[in-house]
Amino acid sequence: MPEKVYLKDESFDPIYRQISRDFYTKTRILPTFLITFGILIFITQVAAPLIIFKTQDTPNKIVDNATVVGVAAGFKNFEFNELQNTTLSDKSNVVDNKVINIPKFFYLSIPKLNIDSAKVETNAKTLDPSTALGHYAGTSLPGEVGNSFIFGHSVLPWFFNPKNYKTIFSTLDELEIGDEILVNFNNNKYKYIVESKEELNPKEVNPLAELKPNYLNESTIVLMTCSPPGTKLKRLLINAVKVN
């Protein structure tokens, strides 16, 4: 006769069923959930933002401000609020641009950094230059005697895109004495040559300061961004003088 094997039916054993359910949850369901959740976080907080930052020329507020990579790289919304406390001097260009035929935008190029015809808002109304570089209201206009102060964003240099105004000044620290800065203002083209650069604490920055004594009748320009790129600790200033 064939040997008979007895198999215990444990489907109705409450103790066995409870132990099995906990064991299955701990060894199957929970690890699967954690792995899936981790992959989802990686895709939405790291992988997708990386692709967006490297391929898009315009800021995406949701991605910039609500992702781990966006915050860590310096994309989060930021204004140069230290400039608010500066007392405007009595300069004639601090009026409605239309009244004295000042263009709403002019254009800045830095060949060494592959920045070509970047928009600069004349007498900028905001200290958050996310859609264009900002020309500080009250400073001289390009080509005029005196100093023109321009500010822009920077993030970690790896994300540098010369067409994205959130990243446009990320490699500004690469400029050296003798490098060219080109400005097109009202179809007038000016060339500036870098003379020096400096790093200051935010409260030390005075956008209305002149680089040259007025009696020299020289036109200068200052470009400012955050330093180190991607942080808000200090400010990098590039100082240049017009040569034609």
C-alpha cells in the first residue's frame, strides 16, 4: 500500500495565520513599499529636476523651489534684499523710462562665458533677476560717465546655462583681468575690460559707489552675483572700464 502523508490544515489556526501575516508584511510588503517610495523620490526630486535644469532655458518655479536638487543647487527664489537699503542718489535716469526714451532692456555679452545678448532690465523694478539681469536704478546707464551696476543669479556651476537667468552668472568667477564685457544699449555698442574683482559680505555692497573719480569722465560697469555660486554667503563683484 502507498505510504500516507498527513498534512496539517493550518488555514484555520489563528496563531499560525497571525504569525504568517506579520512575517509576510515584514519580508515582502514593507521592503517593496520602501523601495518603490525611494525610487519615486529619486525620480521626482533628483533625476527629473536634473534633466529639466540642464535642458530648459526658463525657470520652473515648482521644480526650482520644491525639489531637493533645486534647493541644494541654489535655484530657490532669491532676491538681493541688501540692495533695498541703499539710498538712491539724485540721478536723472530714475524716472519713467518712457519719459526720457530709455529702453526697457539693453543687452550684455561676455564672450569668455558664452553669454550672448543677455537681457538686462533698465532701472530694474525687482531685486529678483529671474527673467532678466537687473540694472540697479539710480546708477549710470551704459556708455555714460559713472558706474552702471548690474546684478544676476548664480547656482552650482555644473548647472550653468547662459540662456537661463537663474544660472547665467554661475561662472562669473572665471573672468580675469583683461576679459571683455560687451554692452548693446539703444543700438550703441560699448566694450568694457575687466580691471578687478572682489568678494564682499552682502551688507558691504554699495551699488551706488563709483569705481573712478568723476573728474576722469570714465564709464565703468560692475557685475554682481552670489559667491560661492549656489550659496548666498557673499557677493562677487566684477569691475570693468569702458575702452571705446
